[in-house]
Amino acid sequence: MLRKWLSFALLTLLLAATPSAAQDKPGAVKVGAPLVLMTDFGLRDGAVSEVKGVAYGVSPTLLISDLTHEIPAGDVWAGAYRLYQVAPYWPKGTVFVAVVDPGVGTSRLSIGVRTRAGHVFILPDNGLITLIDEVEGVTEARRIDERVNRLPGSEKSNTFYGRDVFGYTGARLAAGVIGFAQVGPEIPVAKLVRLPHQKAVREGAVLKGGIPALDIQYGNVWTDIPAALVDELAVKPGDRLKFEFFHDGKLVNRVTAPFAASFGFVPEGQPVAYINSLLNLSVALNLGNYAAVHHIDSGAGWTVRVVRD
């Protein structure tokens, strides 16, 4: 009995010390990496569940999380921003499947990219990587080889790449079935599609930037002007900042607001300038919806100009 127990223990140790075949693959993502899904599918039908079913078909032990499935239909910019907002808070090795794909079934490329932060993104080449590239830096890009990285039996389907190509490939990566090099042939990072937008800059005493997103639940207006640029103007709590919001170059709203740490430092219904959770300059109404009241939206066509009052 002792001899059998020792033999079993030795076999167990040897298996634990032997790398799996998946982990030996070139560029393999760590087995058991989280798989994070973001789409514009909504939750009123079964599309998201189909993607998850395909992923669990690859590996029933996958850790799958939903970033959001409420990106406005076809709004690539909104998708790009939500990736920028969320990805930095996920651990190295996380695989993101991002599907906002108005060009599905056309000549646009299906790609995988890897960043300096160690994240992998599986998505269409339509600009979704724009802001991720700026914050994490894309170091490698590959075109998905659909001859091997496509759900078997889906070859006649041309309108559900989120399930058949992106979801399937992302799951194979997260499960360690393939390494990143096996996604497909390498393509030049410089040739990937990027969305044009106003980047945050300081021009003397003036800060300029964009409005990449709204704090949707509350209507706060988030700019892309980082706290570091605000610091360059030596702005202190209680100082007043003048904001001008533009859409396609046309002035939509102008407001002067005190700079404070949070909303409750001004009376209810009054505007306040503050640094949001992503450490960017923002404007809100205390217990109100600034964007709705002043008809402000977000996207590449929205810009902001800020000076001290």
C-alpha cells in the first residue's frame, strides 16, 4: 500500500511540474486568463448568450466577464472609449473580445492585437483600438486566420463574426488552446485603423481637449484633459474655470464653475469642475444632469476649451 501511495504521489508531482501543451505554444496567453466581452448587441435577444456558449464550448472552465453589451449600435467611438476606461484595471494576460462592427462581412480585417500592458484584444480593424493604443501601446497585430480560428460549421454565416470568429478566437486564446502567434499572420501596427479626434493639449493658459464620453448614469461631462495638465495651470480648489463646449466647431455651451474635489462642495443644482475617476477634468451639476440640461453629447466631434476665470 505504501509503495502504491508513493508511486501515485510521484506521478502527481511529475504532472504538476510538466508544462501543458497549450502553455508550450509560441506566445501563449497564460492558461485561465479572464475573457472579457464588450458588444453593441444589447441583452434583449440571445446573441450574447450564443457568444458565451461558443466560448464555454472551447473550455467550460473559462472565467468570462461582461464589460458592457449596451454600446450604442455601430458606435465605434463609444466602444473604443469603454475599452480605454476599463482595460487598465484588468490583470496582465486578460483577453478582450470587442464587437462593434458595422462593417461585418465586408473587407475590413478581423484582428488580434497585443499591448505593452500585456492585454490582448480580439476585434474588427475599424478604430476600436484607437484609445487603447494611446494608453497602453499596441506592440503586435495579427490578422485572424479564419481557416483555423473560426467556429466549425459557421463558414456560411457572414453577419455574426462576434460569435463565429471573435468569440471563438478569444476563447481559444484565454483557454490556452492557441498562442497569440497562432491567431494568424502578423500585420503592421502602423496600418491599423485609428479614429481621428482632438487630443488634450495645453496652449499657454488654455487647455483644449475632447469629450470622449459622458458619465451616462448621472450626465456628468467627461473630458480627456488629464489632471497633470490642470496642475500645469496651478489650479487649486476654489479656483474658477471657464468651459466652452463645441460640436463640430460650433459653440454649444459656456459655463464657469468652481474647481472642487467632488460634487457636494457646491449647492444642489450648481455646476462644479472636478477630476473624475479616470483622473481627467470633468463638469457636473450637483444632483443634476449637466449633459441633458445643456444638450451636450460625446464623441470625436465634441471638443472643449478651458481657461482660468
